[in-house]
Amino acid sequence: MVEHLPIRTRALLLGAGLLFAAGAMLGLVLPIRAELEGFPTSLIGLIGSAFAAGYVAGCLYVPRLVAKVGHIRVFGVMAALVAMTALINVLYVSPLAWILVRAMTGFAFAGATMIIESWLSESASSETRGRVFARYMVVNLASSVLGQLAVMLYQPGGFEPFVIVAILACLALIPTALSSSRAPEPLHEVKLDFKRLIRVSPIAVVACFGVGLANGAFGTLAPVYANSIGLPVWAVALLVAGAIVGGALMQVPIGRLSDRLDRRWVVVAIALTGAGLSFLLYSLDLREPTQVILMVVLLGGAMHTIYPVAVAHANDRAAEGNFVAVSSGLLLVFGAGATLGPAVAAPLMQWGEPGWLFLFLVFIYSGMAMHAIWRTRIQPPVAEVRHTFVGLETMQGATQETMHLDPRAEDPGQEATP
């Protein structure tokens, strides 16, 4: 239960939940409002692409801000940006303005997400990191559903949804700002080096890219599949929400399992489960709404649990002080996969049939599992290795107090082993 988490972690999760609810509400109301305003479909698509571009920029730049001023201040800036962009959308209703503002929103959410994940990693030990990330994902998914449902309470053509988004983003500042617990020390230096990231955990890199491919394709094209097999509108909505609910329900059990077993084999098991469920959805060719929705709920349990396990595994292997660099790199990899997934799966569905969406998922999950099995056989367990991600100069710049804050360190003055 969340009440057993440290106060700092609970405050961070509360702030994250409010911010993710704001993001989900804004992400749903924008395309609806854009269509009401008569924006061309191509420009509505550019608004979505702008978010992805801003997200990538945030992954690259925000770690430098964290190194300069620390986690809390940068998190506050990111939440303020979300509130500001929501209000600008009301003041300037034009495609160009919304494209530019949406890029700013993507930048803000990338920064906020990597701060949250890296902060959680520093607050947890290797023995509890899986459960902490599981609870984080439950908060993430549940907040997203609530934010989307909140859209139904307001008219998309009015200003109210955007004001609610701004209020939620401002509220997200309060829990961490008022927490009496000490925040992580500002980083001495952060470098995003993909070669080192791959050396830290190639399994996590491939898994996060694969999850981005699969989740991006499903999230974008599942409604297309549902419509093509004749599901009513209510069933389409429940199908999309069902995947999120399934993921939320499985977070804590999978997190606990990953804390007890080698996380690499947990990734293998989840990926194989996802491949098997995807193959069943394709081969059975279900048409009855209840059956399809139940299968998608099960698939969601696999779809949304690989990422937190992969991130936890990567942070297990990273040296202290490197959590922001690891989180930003994995988020960037995930974002690249999420951008590419729909672009690959959509032509496959058009060339073949709508059910080929699940064949695409079978291919992704199977490849992920095979790669994880191969790496597990040639890579030593996490207990035998701890990689330095940003270089020895970072550790030399860290204070004894900073090292003491990391609960994994047996000796506060001991440096990480390259």
C-alpha cells in the first residue's frame, strides 16, 4: 500500500498523479477542440507530432537544468509550463499557436517524467525499486483515466477544461514543495551517452524501445481495429480504457515479483505473455464486445508492466548520481519507439487487415523476449556489476552527504565500480 512508502515518495506520487491527470485531460480535449474549430486533419496531426518533438527536446535538455538547480525547482518549472501552455491554448486559438505550444507541453512532460522517475529511483533500494515503480505506474495510469473521464464534465468548446488543466498542474507543485523531506542533491554533471546507457543495461534499452513501439501502435490504432470489427462506440471506449485498467491492476504484483526474482527473467515472462495474448487476439478473430475487451484487459497487464521493470533494472545497474541520465535516456528511447510504432503498424493494417495490429505486437514482444534471454545468458547478475554512467568526474564531484542519501550504498564514501 502507498501509505507504507516514505513521506517524500508519497508526496512525489501525489504531485505526479495531479500532473498526469492534467496531461491526460489536455491531450484528449485538444484534438476534440481542434476539430470543433475546423482545423484541417493534417494540422491536428502536426499538433500531436509537436508534442513528440518537444518530448525529445526535454529528454535532451532537462537533465542539464536538474544538474544546475536540482529536482524540486525544475519540477516546479515543468508544472508551471504545463499550466501556462493550457491557458495559452485558450488565448490563441490557431493551428500555428497550438503546434508551438504543444511542443512546449511535450518538453514539460518529458522533464517532469524523468525527474519523477529518477527521484523515485534514488528514494528506493534495489530490494524495493520494483514495488515503488509499480505504485508509480498505478498512479500514472489511474490519473490518466480520471483525467480523460473529466473531459465529459465540461464542454470542449469552452474555456473550462483548459482552466481545470492549469489548476491541476499548479496543484501538482504543492506536495513536493511543502514536503519536509530533503530532496536529492543537485547533480554535478549529467551527460546523455547512449553507448554507456546500452552498457548499463541493453535489456532495458531494447525493452523500452519495444514497449514504445507496441504501446504507441496500440494506443493509436486500437480504436481503428475496434471500429473495423464492428464494435459499438461504447465498446471502443471500454477497449481503450480496458488496456489501462489491466496494466494498473498488474503493477503491484509484477513489482513485487521483480523485487524477489531477477528482473531480466520477469521481462522475459511478461514479453512472452504479451506475445501469446496478442497471437490469440489475432487468431481467434473475436467479434463479441465483452470477449474482445476482456482479452485486451489481459493484454494491458503485459503492455504496461514491462517499462517499470526495465527502468528499475537499469537503475539497479547504474552508479549513484546517475538516475536522471538513465531515466532521460530510457524515456527518449521509449519516445522514439512510440513515434515509430504507429507509422509502421498503420501501413501493415492497411495492406493486410486490421487484425495485423496484433501480429505486429507478436513480433515486438517475441523479439523483446529473445533479446532478454540472450543477454541474461551472457550478462552477470546485477549484484555483480555497477556501471558508472556519466563518468568518474561525477562521482568525484559528489559529496559524502550526497552518497549517504543513496540507500543502496553500503559505505557512503565508496565509489561505484566501473
